Amino acid sequence: MLANPATIKDVASRAGISVATVSHVLNGTRKVRVETRDRVFAAIEELGYSGHSIARSLRRGRTATLGLVVSDIENPFFAVLASHVQRAALKKGYQVIFGNSEESGEREREILDALGAQRVDGIILAPVAQANVEAMARRRIPLTLVNRRFEGVDAPHVIVDDHAGASLGFDHLWTLGHREIAIVHGGMQHSTTLARVAGVRDAYRQRGIVFDETRLSIDAGRSGDAGEAGLVALMASRQRPSAILALGNWPMVAAIRGLHRGLIRCPDDVSLVGYGVTSPYWMPASSISMVEQPVIQMADASVRLLFDQIEKVVPVESVMLQPLFSAGESSAPLKRPLRRASGKP
Amino acid sequence: MLANPATIKDVASRAGISVATVSHVLNGTRKVRVETRDRVFAAIEELGYSGHSIARSLRRGRTATLGLVVSDIENPFFAVLASHVQRAALKKGYQVIFGNSEESGEREREILDALGAQRVDGIILAPVAQANVEAMARRRIPLTLVNRRFEGVDAPHVIVDDHAGASLGFDHLWTLGHREIAIVHGGMQHSTTLARVAGVRDAYRQRGIVFDETRLSIDAGRSGDAGEAGLVALMASRQRPSAILALGNWPMVAAIRGLHRGLIRCPDDVSLVGYGVTSPYWMPASSISMVEQPVIQMADASVRLLFDQIEKVVPVESVMLQPLFSAGESSAPLKRPLRRASGKP
DNA sequence: ATGAAAGCGCTAACAT
DNA sequence: ATGTTAGCGCTTTCAT
């Protein structure tokens, strides 16, 4: 072991050849006599040589590194996404530099600036602030948005058909006989929420009903207990809904906590349908009826779209994936109408 | 906007001064006339210059980057750890390169090799394979182990007092009157499991009881449904325990699923105590009695220990943090003896 | 207060 | 089949 790690030069002199040949052996970029090759590997072994990606990156102008910026790594959706993005990247020989914007536009900007300075070859971003996305687009750094997108911002993105997803959840509840279906969402400033709420609104309209959003819509924000409290209040009101559609992982958490706090059982007292990701660690207690975001496909598509840009071989198109409904035990047929007493359906 | 991003040289010529001065302005490494400074910033603005961390790293021999390798990012423990490590690193101006070993020693080695080649300034590792840790130690890359450690491997580590943690959980159940306490663990090959099981064993012994490990101990592994199935079987046996101590996040998942599958209610039919991390997304349905790993402190301590090594200013010591017991609704006083048949509760 | 220039470790164009 | 060497963008030593 040397005090300073061995360089390609050390390897070359140890093997009694030139650095060019060592480099070519390492990269397989030209034919080398087997004997020479072997000498190189022997020298590498003896010196404990390990390549220097930094120097290589500087020289080649590419870093074989990509950035992944999520808005909340503690959210299982992003944890699963990160896991699969990393796997796909590693398969391509890429490292992942990781950032957690914590839903802060300022923090997101810091992270993106740092990734730019690091000269990552591309960035997969679950965006928070439109201005940051526009700034990156201006810098021409390959960028793929995931989960959310922005109106009027022309960046390749991978999203879920949230309008359809919300309909899926709504239809399930409607078919079970529910007519008073409340929603819990994650904030109307997000493209995802807008699409999902529109899906619910349209689903109501299809049945000739105007969705009473002031009464039946709860904003759970991205943290805190606003959603939980809102739900408790709604369920305590005289005209309580018979079903709840939670339009995201966080809204699901808010809903479950609200029900728990209000001692409202599910599906006995109210039916619940969630929206988000499935993961062994997520909601192990009971199987919840939910609209499943195809997160693995999202990860794979994000990486693919990014490499399409990096390799510039294919015109880049955005992707919209379809969610899947999966029935669980948190939803059940409507038992009794709310206003008039009657027999079972 | 230029085709190629501006370099420090472009800035220098634009400002009509030398690259040395630009560099010094950027780094604040020597006094520069205010007027010159301003010209530099103006040029930077005009050219949209952004530093080149790669070139800087090559020259300085440090990358301002650290590696974080966890064994399962989908496990909320590591998701929360990653979140806080990243926050602490960013505060020091460091980027985080992220790896997920997925409990595979081979994959861990690949990731560590890549981090070495990237010349990260240090690595925080939730280790899988002892050999990899020894290899890194030999390369003298600053390394902090987190969560697990290895006997006989002298690397700074941040662990939890798992022996005490397990006792805490056991004591809670014992005080409630439980005498037949089963455990679900994550695999005896891990230092954490060993310490936790030893804690249970010693707690039993303190009460003059020999822990019947062949009967009351279930290995949930790190995935699959072995733990779930084992628990179902145990609970169906004629001598079923009155309480379960799940010694980790994954064992908790296995236990909860097993109980759910066996239609065993908690705490009515059996008391459950968990062991792991609290996070808003984790177990929102019910408040589970659990031994809480102080994950934020662990993240902070890991980063601190790593910088102690990088900056070589302080002799590095390992850290053992104390877990905290938090009572929830999943455990209750023992209701009735187990041996004699009885009617429904 | 500022500049010139060496050189970090590597790749690849241009030799032979 | 192999070698020589310029140069990627920056920091920093040594001058002035």
C-alpha cells in the first residue's frame, strides 16, 4: 500500500509500458497483445490501483453520473422510485447523486446548482418550483421530470394518468353504492392533484352530479395534521360522506390518522380508497383498496428518457403511464343511505 | 448562452484580468480590489458561468462529496437516515452519492468500488459484508459504519444500544403481565439482531427463566414471508405466546402481516411491541408500542464521525446511542392464562 | 494587488 | 502493436 494511491503512470512504469497502453487496456479501446495485457493487470493488482473517475470525467467531458432529486425521500413513493432509478442507472454504469428538496424551491435550486457544477450527465427531477425547471432547461442539461410536470414547460416527463386513476378509484366506490364520496388531496398547486381532482369532478359529472368541493374536498397539504383535522371535522358533521378517496400517499396517511382519531372504523363506518405506491413496508397492517402508481415503470421510463437525451439518438417523448386499481379490505358496499332509513341494498 | 459552458478562462478574458484572480475572487482566497471583484461578478453573470467541480476536485484532491450506502432504501429506517445524512452533508457543502446495496455483498462491493473511483472524501455505510469493510479500511478511505458493526473490525461506527433496547421492550411486556413473549428477528448473522436477542435472553434470565429460543424465536429474514408464516404457525400452536416482540422494522412488518393473516387482533388477542423508526409515513394506522431507534441522532453522529476523520482534527471515537421506549396501543395487560380452553372474550 | 504557469490523472489524436 | 504528448478546467506556488 502506498501513501498516495497509485496512478495510471505508476501502473505503466511498473509494467514497463506506456500510459497510453494501460489506458487502452483499461478501456478496451484498442487491440493489445495478451502478454502486455497480463502485465498491466499484474501491475494493477500489485499496486492496488483503482481508476480515478474524476480525472477521467474531466478529460472525457462526461461524468457517468446522474442526479436524482426527489421532494421527500421519506415518502415511500420516492423511496421506491429512488431504489429503482439507482438500479437502472447502475446497470448503465452510472452513479447517482442524490438530493432531497423537502418540497422547498430554494433547496431544490441549491441542489440543482450543485448538480450542475458537478457536471452530472443528466437529472431526474420530481419538481417543486417551475422556475428551477426553466433555469435547468436553459442550461441545456438533460432533464426528465417525474411525477409532476408544469403547464407550458417543455421538458420530457414521466407522469401517471392521474385523471384516469382518480376515476378508477371513484368508480370502485360508486359501484359499491357510495354516492357521497369525499376526497383528501395533497394541495391544488400540484399538477398531480389538479388532474386527480378533475378526474373525480368529471366522474361525478358523468353521473349527473355536481361535486360539492367546498364541502367534500380536504387539503392535506404536504405535512402537518391539516388533513387529519379536516377529516375529523367532516366525519363529525351531520352529512358525513360514506366513502373517502385519498388522492396520494400523504393524503392516505392523513385519512387513516383522521379515521383513527375519530374512532371511525373502516370499512364498517366508512369506505376508504387510497392512491399511491405499494411497498412491503408501506401499510402492512391491512390491505387497502388503492389506485397503484406504477412506480417501477416510472423509474425505468425516467432513466430511459434521460439516456435518450444524453445519447441524443432518439427524439425524446414524454410518457404517461396507466395506474392500476387494486381492491383491498378498506372498502365495502354501502350499508345504508344517510338520510332515510331503509333495508340493506 | 454559449454552445459550450463558459470556463474560468472566459470569465477572466471577459473581465480583462487573469484566471488566477478570478479563482481567488471565487474562493475568497486573497484580497482583491473591489472594482476587480465587481468586474468578475459582472462577467460571471453575463456568461452564465457556473463552476466546474470536477476540475476543481482534480486539482485540489478533494471532491466535497460523500458516499452513503444503505442496505435497503425502501426500509423507512434508511429513508429517514438518508434524509438526515443528506441534510447534514449539504450544510457542510457536501454532495451525497447514494447507493443501495439491497443486502447483497457483491452489490455493496460494486458500489464501494465506484465510490472509491469517484474519490469521495468519505463513506457512510450500513454494512452487509465484513470483507468489504475490511477492504475499504485497507484503502484508508474515511469510513463510518452505521447501525451494524463487525466484531474485530476497527472502524468508527454509530450504533444503538440494542441490548438495552430489547430489554426496554421486554420489560414493558413483562410489566403488563406477559410471560410467554415470542420474538421475531431479522437474522442472526447481524450484529444488531445478536445484541437484541441477547437483550431478550438476559431479560428472561434476570427473571429466572431460560428463553426457549427454538420455540419462541422466529427468523423473518430480510424479505419474503418466512416471518409471517412462522408467526402464523406459532400462533396456531397449542402453546401460543401472549406477546410478540418484533426486533426491527422488517420483523414488525412480518409480525403485523402474520397477525393479520391469522385474524389475530392486537392487543386483544396478543400484545405487540415493535423496534425501529418512527416516521409520519410509517405505521400511520395505529400507534404501535415500540422501541425507537434515534435515527436523526444516528445520522448526525455518522456525519460528524466522518468529518472527524476527513479533517483529522479529533481522535475518532465510535458512538452508541440509547433507544427510547414509546408506549402505544398495540400492547395491553395480559388477560387470561393460555392453557385452558375458554369462551370468546 | 495581480499574473504566469505548472500540474492534478486521465484520454485520444497523432505519431511510429 | 505501442508510444508521445496536448490538454480537459481548475488551484496554487512563485513572481512581480
